[in-house]
Amino acid sequence: MNLFSHTLANRITLIRIVLTPLFIFFILSNMNYSLHIGVAIFIFLSLTDFLDGYFARKKKQITALGKIMDPIADKLLIGSALILFTGRGVDLWITITILLREFLITALKIYMLGKGKVISSSISGKLKTIMQSIALSFVMLNLSFHYWLLIAAAILTVASGIEYIIKIKSITGNEIINVPNTITFIRFCLIPVFITLIFKSNRVTAIIIFALITSSDKLDGVFARYMNQITRIGTAFDSFADWTFIISVFFVLFIKYNLSYIWAVLLFIPGLVSAASKMIYERKKGEIPVTPIAKIAMGFIYMTILAILIDFEYKNVMMSVMIGLSYLSMAVYIIKAANSVYGKKRVNQT
């Protein structure tokens, strides 16, 4: 069934999504007038953002699918433009601020949709999208005041994000917005800061940020137990933040310190398989498993990252041990997932 054929508004949204890669192509292309064509596509897609909402309201065709797909189309376009023009008129901190907010709110909206609750766009959310589009258009056209427009867009982005968080908290209570998840989110926000410092060879400050990231990884768990705020989404978010940090940092470290990519590949496999095993277990048991060997492996991974940062003499040995612990942890998760599936089948058969 083609969901996009149902309404004109959803068709327009689909066109915006399909044309975003075309915008990226022309911005990156070296052809004559490619930049001008790319800017024209960006402005066209930004203007059509108002059309899908207009037709949805006029024809009374507002759907749950449209409420989700419309902001996703916005974020694909805005996110692509921010990344493409970072360092070309857009400061890195502005890109990080906006992208982190968009990622968080989109993830929360999708989670709430799974609960049967649609969080529609607010007025502040629409205003921040308009300001982002205007500011980025000024950047692409190299017009005056683009920097101040970007700052205004960043402020509106953060403000609207806070509004969404308050709205979601009023619906879910402490299930999503609580102290442990806030600590995890701060840790997540520090990841791009750490990566930026590594690229800039600011090793001392990078180690300080690294210490904050690793300590916060323990603090969220302590607060979750102490405040009795252990939730399924919190456990999943904590694991996601851990592996996002580990995979991204190791790729950056290998680029910066000329280490073999085979280490990153070997580490990526257990991360992916463990995540899949956790999802299977969670679906069958209704909870996300946490094992002692996984905690030990995570601690050793952090120690290995620090060893690479300080150029420890035996860092290669530590990486070998780290890989071994990661695969051992993966094996435990596979066994738990298999038992959750086949163990239940055996019980049903008896």
C-alpha cells in the first residue's frame, strides 16, 4: 500500500525528501553554476515546506504519517545544509547544537508514536524551521548578517526543544525526562566536542572531556538506582550513547593516529551484533539485558581509548584484550537472546 498516494500533502513531503540528495549533489559538484542550482533547490524545498502544511489543513488531510514525515523532511534538508556549510559560514558549535536538538526531539517523537501518541509541531518549532531556512539561505548566498541569523536560529532551536521536552514530560512523567537520562544526554552532547578536540590536536582538553564522558557513564546508573528511575528507554539510550561514542571515537582516532582500520571493523561487529541481540531479548522479555562481562568490556574500552590518547607503549596489547572482551560480551548477549526465543518455544511445546 502506497501511503504517500493518499494525500497531496504527503506527496509534497515525499518530493521534498527525494530532492534533498539532489541539493547535496549540486552543492558538492564542481560543475558551472552548480552552487546556484543547489541554492535554488534549497530555497524551493524550504518554500514547499509551507505548501504541504497548507494543503493538509485546507483539505482536512492531516495524518499521523504526515506529522512525522514533515519534520523528518525538514531535518534532512536542514541537517544536510548545516553539514555541507560547516566551516563555510556556519560555525561548528551551531551545527552541533542544532543537530543534537533535532536528533533528540525526533527520537522522542518516534518513541511517543510507538506509544500511540503523536506530538505535533508547535508554533516555536515552525518558527525555528523558518529561521534556520532563512539563515542558511543567507549563508549560501554570502549575504550580510548571516551569522546573527544563525545565532537566532540556534536560540530558537534550543527554546523549541525545551518546549517539546516539557510537553513530553507532562505526558510521560519520569519515564523519559529524568535525572539519569539527562546525564546520559549531556554525555551524548560531549561526544562531538571530544571528536572536535581530537581533530584539532588539543589532547589535554580532550582528555578532560573524556574524563567527563566516562564518569557520567557511571553517574547515570548511580542516579537511576538511587532515584528509582530505571526505565527501558533509559537503559537503551545509555547503551546507544556508549556505542555511539566508542565507534565514532575509534574511527577518529584511527584517522588521526594512523592506526589500522581493522581494529574499528573488529569493534563494530560485536557492537552491532550485541545491539541486535539486546533488541531480540527486549522484545521477548520486556527488558534490556545488562551483563557483568559487558560492563567489564566497556570499562576496558575506555581504558584503551585513554591509552591511545596518551600514546601508551602497550596500547596494541590493550586493543587486543579489548576486542577479546567485546566478542565475549557479544557471545553472552547472543546466548541470552537465543534462550529468550527458543527457551520460550520449548516451554510452549511442553
